[in-house]
Amino acid sequence: MDASMQKPGDLTTVMYHYVREIKNSRYPGIKGLEFAGFKRQLDYLGSQYEFISAEQLIAYITGESADFPEKACLLTFDDGYRDHFDFVFPELMKRKISGCFFPPARPVEENSLLDVNAIHFILASATDTNRLFNDLNDELRARDFSESFIEQHISRLAQPGRYDPAEIIYIKRMLQRELPFELRTEITRQLFEKYVEKSEAEFSKELYMTAAEIEELVRSGMYVGSHTYHHFWLNAVAADTQEQEIDRSLQFLTNIGAPTRNWIMCYPYGAYNADTLEILQRKYCVIGFTTKVGASSLDRQAALEMNRFDTNDFPQ
Ligand SMILES: [Zn+2]
């Protein structure tokens, strides 16, 4: 992808997840960005673009300001990882850049672990992907799922993805989305215990920022927006559940001192539907970030459906 092909006036928003010293960490298999690569990427982006803050983008989108840099870049950090406090935040402060942080509320408030993160660390801890693939299928067999059920899912889901081989895509899809919610949570817990060997609460405290740390981001001029409460695929749940997810995250934002008028939503997995957009409009949300890859259009009518680039789309 050539990010330089975007029309002038479009915004380059970059999405980050894990940013840490991966090689020296306990989980060198985790898929993320090395801190040194992050710093090199900031050098690169700074040489090509002007970093803007969420407040500048919000002011432009709401029409409060007509000014917007020709080549603007906004940095976004999803999922509320401790990495963002330990590595990203001090680096952004040093460079006087304001970043946007989107922590899901439940892991912070209840020391729970998102299934998606449990899956990442199962994969990072599993030295043998084949064994994990077989263990997942054995968990299904133990719950009386038929061989043909398993085979059909393998043939449909085990396709190599943008960053992952076929077996890993199968494991991720089955545990993130395909199996019924209760079942996939239960199997994920089983595999987490087996491969990561830690309690959920203990691991949650290591993985995510605390409320006090997130408050410090806000006080220091960083932007903190909504990434919902549970981190569900919003397009897979009913409108009333979506509204609860959004209300609970707004309560969380209020508690940590972040704005809840003219605020920014970041859809978990980039997933939303028409109900989501209707709810967000009612609740004074002005910008929504998806995971659709590309430059973010500054069209005010489409501001709830902004594209983002991934960190892997730029030199690291
Ligand atoms: Zn997320």
C-alpha cells in the first residue's frame, strides 16, 4: 500500500496495539511492534506529516474550526495495554505529540481479560501451533461436536490471512467469533490455563493500564475515547446491548475525567452496523474509527466511519 497516494487533505490515522520491548519480554512470540521500531516510525511519520491531536480533528469535524493541516497524522492506540503507559506515553510526551487511547472499560474495572487477548497469549505461549490446533478440536469433540462440524469449519476458516497462517486464522476465528459466546469463552479459559498458566485477574493486572494511569493520560493532554465495555463485535449483538456497551463506557470515561460530548468511538474489531451509528449520533459521538485500511476521509457526513492505517503499513 502506498500511503503517499492519498488525496491532499485526507488524514493519515495509524492504529497500534502492542508496543513493547518484545524480544526481551516474557512473551517474545507476541505479535506487536518493538518499541525501537515505534520510535523509528515516529521519526518517519514526523518527517512526512504533521502530528495532530484528537481535539484538532474534533474541532474540524464539528465545524468549530476550518483549519486543518494538509498532511496530518493522528496516532491511535487500542485496547488499553500497559505498554501504552510504560512505553508509548513517555515517548509521546518527550516528542510533544498527543495520542488517542481506546481502552475497553471492563478489563480496567473488573481485572478481567478480553478473550481476544487471552487468545493472543495462548498463541504466543504455544510453541507448537499444530498441538494447539488439535487441542482446540479436542475441546470441541469433548463437548460432542461432530467430526463433520469440525471439518466444515476447518475448510471454511483455515485460510491464510494478511499476517497469519491458516491454522492460526482458524484458531482465532473459532475462538473470537464462530463458536457461541459462552462456549468460546469457556474453551479460551481452558486453553489459557493450559498454555499461559496464570490466573485471569493476575494476568489482567499485568496486561492493562489501571484507571489511575488512564486518568494520568487524560491529565497530561492525551485523548481517551470509547472502546466499549466488553469489546464485543457490535454488529453481532442487539441494539439494546450495543447501547448498554456504549453507556457503560461513557460512564467509565466520565469517571476517569475524559470528555463525553463530541467524543470519539473506536469500534472493537472495526465492527458496527446501522444501529450503532444511530446510537452514537444520539449520544454526541462525532468520530468513529474502523479498522478498514486506508486514509481517513475528512467528509463530515462520514465521520463515524473513518478508515485507519495499521502500523505495519509504514516503515518501522
Ligand atoms: Zn480492540
